[in-house]
Amino acid sequence: AFLTLRASRYLRDDLLFAATAYARNLKQSLLSSNINDDFSTLLPSGPGNSQGFNDRSSIEQRMSGMAFQLTADGRLAGVPNRFTAGVSLDFASTSFSQDRQEATFSADRDTVGIGIFAPRVRLGADMSNRGAYFINQLAIDPQWMLTLSGRYAVAKISLRDQSGVQPALDGDHTFSRFNPAAGLNWNPTPAATVFAAYSEGMRVPSPVELTCADPAAPCSLPNQFLADPALKPVIARTIELGTRLRPTDRTRFSASVYRTVLDNDILFVSSAAAVNAGYFQNAGRTRRQGLDLTGRVEAGDITLRASYSHLQATYLSGFALSSPNNSSADGAGLIQVGRGNRLPGVPADSVKLLADWRATPDLTTSLG
């Protein structure tokens, strides 16, 4: 369930007030089956020595927030200027519960429960994010636009054990930072724009990441919450250069290059202690840089869109990863990650093609 309310009013011809409020509620139930890594073939199979487990969990999230901002149009040093300032408040509360049932495997590998579902984890998490921001857009002349902005954010995460048997889960984490941004647009003609931008951002660790960060106590996500050391927030710094072209009323093209460096990037690391288990850790610095190309052409009732992306995602810090089953691991079951190694699972090249055919004013068919 998701409800959003928006309102705005001009207090003067050059002063606009705007407000937004929202509320969201989400309920999710999960059932998963897992192998018991401690199962012994030397003992009778049954309660206390089961082949596997059925894990039943539920998550309920309640989110709400509001934002208020003022936008003033005027002149600064004799040129047009637009200044926007605002505050935002976001709150979220999450309840997580998990029950476990011992199980055995049938001939076709289905899990058959051999006991009751016993309570395992009861966790509550409260999160808040408060911010104050500004955006200033200065029209230096008809061809140049300078944008300066910034946001100061304070994020708080509180974790509480609701079972009474895992008090070590309790924890309070606070993250704060000012994130600036700047951009410059040049419009040599009405059909061409060249832009350059720099921005910084912060991502705070999620409750799942905060409760699964101990190499000595890996977890199978999202099935377990443990008491673990705190993680650092991820800080991103991005620079981008590009151009947008509109040769005709029916054609659009754009090209941009970018580089983003992440400090204290958070990665999920496989653990040697258990199968299908691992933990989150800050892995130093990583970099993502690349090229984006897009194009749009309209020909009668047909619109063609195409995009191409080239991405280089690499580590900038060296560290060791545990992966004993990997053929490239050393004698200790470790893989040495060095500066310049690629991040796995990130495609280097991607192409998207889309065609729209407007058969009638009321019917459009798309193929992508």
C-alpha cells in the first residue's frame, strides 16, 4: 500500500511553496529450504541430526516521510537566478521474524518437515533520514547556466532484539555528511547542449548489512541476523562530461563519459566456514567509469531508440577473499584481489534497442 500527497502554492509571483507527504506499508512472507552443514552420516537421521531445515520468515515495513521546499526566482548580480531550499524527513520501521523447522529430504529432494517451527530470530529496526538541501541555478547569460547544490544528511539506524534471547543484536548507528554538487551547461545553439557535473553522495549500510558483517559468523541472507561489527558508509564521488544534440525536431542524440569512485564500498564475501554463506565487508575503494550513448529517431508512425553503455568496474584497493572452491585460490583458500581487477558480475558492454509503432492514435506497439 502506497499513498502520496502533493501540494504547492505561489506565495508571491516569484515564490513557490511545495510540500510532499507519503506513507507505505509492505508485508512479505518467505519460505526457504537449506542443507544442514552439521548433518552427520555417522548418526541416525532425525531430530537433532536433520538433513536440512525449512526457514519461514516474515518482514513488515512501515515507511513515511515528508518534504517542504521554497523556490524563489529573482536576479543575482543582475542576471536571472533561481534558488531552492528545503528539508526532508523520512522514517522507516521494520519487523523481521524467522522460525526454523528441522527437515529431511525425500527421494526427489523435497524437504519434509520432521518437527515444529521453532522461533529463531525476532528483530526490529528503526531508520530515520533527515536532510536539508539547497539548489541555486544562475543563468550567467543566454548560453551558460551554473548550478550549485548541496545536501546535509543525518541517517540513524537502531536495531533491537525482540526475542529477549539475543541482546547482542541491539545497536545504534548514526551517519552524517554534507554532499555537494556542481554543474555547468553551455548551449551554443538551441539544438545543442554541452554539460559538465561533479557530485558526491553517501549510502549508509542497511540493517541486513550491519547484522551480517563478521567473518567469524557468516550468514545465509536474508535468513539470519547476527551481532556484528559496524560498517562504514559508502561515499561516492562522480564527475561527468557530455553533450545533448537535437539536429531536427524528430531526432535526439546524447553522449557522456563519467567516472565514479566509491570509498568503503560494501561487498558480500563468500565464507569458507559454511556452504552458501558469507558476510558483508567494507572493501576499500572501487571505480566505475564508462561511456553512454543514446539516440532517438522518429520516422512517421515509427520511433526508434537505441542506447549503448561501456563500463569499466575495477577495484582500487587490494584485499583477500575467501573462496576455497575456486580453482584460482591459493593453499589457504584465498583469492588475492589487486588494484585494477574487475568487479565480477558487472557487464562491460550493453546494448538496448526499442521500436515503437503507433498503428492508430489509440494503439502503440513496442518491440525491444
